[in-house]
Amino acid sequence: MNVTDGRLAQAGEALAAVLERKGMTIATAESCTGGWVAKILTDRAGSSAYVMAGLVTYSNEAKRAILGVQADTLVQDGAVSEPVVRQMVAGAIRATGVDIAVAISGVAGPGGGSADKPVGTVWFAWGNGVENTEARVEHFDGDRDQVRRQSVLFVLEGVTRFVETL
């Protein structure tokens, strides 16, 4: 799927509108997207009203030090896994005090894939607490840029739907 800058901006506007309407704040904990979700959200003037932080925790060390992801979880499940993105959400909420946090960890390529987690495998989580966190895995096609663009769009749309239900 070809995800354009315009489509990403539109998805960011939709999430911003619902966050503003509900008076909620958000933080991102990003790995393979390198801060792209936070970039889309902060492209909009006035975004400081709802974006509190964008944390790029690309390395396992950063995931542990900044977000409190457990070392044994990283060893047992790997960085690209449901338990890790769930812990990333909890850590982002704990570190920033936001209402909603989103986490992304994946294999954008071109290398780094495996039989279990091929290039294009991306785990997502979003929520407002341990008891209310959703996690999803997607398998995207395309090159590194395409995988990252699809990941950003997927999370913006998913978080928008989640926040609308709160």
C-alpha cells in the first residue's frame, strides 16, 4: 500500500481532533518509526495542548532505561513482540503522566528479519493503562520507507478509534 504524506497528515489531524475534543494527552514510544508518529502529531500548530512527549527508544538499552521494559522480556520475546510493546505503553505513561500512550516496535528492513519475524512485522500497542491496553501485530509489504509509512498510518488510525471509545 502506498501511504502518502497527505494521508498521514489527514490521519494525524483526525487523532488531534479527537484528543482535543476529549481534553486528552498523548505520548509516543517509538522504535522502528523513529519518531514519525510524534512528528505527524506535532506538525499541527497548537499540538503542545495534547502531545506531551515523543520517545524514540530504538535500542533495547533505551527501552529498558527510559521505559522500564524488563530485560528478561527482551531476551525471551525479543524487542518485536507483544509483551515489549505493552511494557513500552506502561513505561511511557509512567514517565510522562499522559492519558494515552502508543508504542511501536518492528522490523522495517531491509535486514533484521527472521523466519519468525520477517521484514515488515510490526507490533503496536496503545492504551491508557495496563488494564486497558490493546496490542496488534501487522505484516506490511514494501521497502523500509513503505513499512514505516504503513506503520504510522496504522497506529494513527488505531489510536483514533481507541480514543473515540473512551
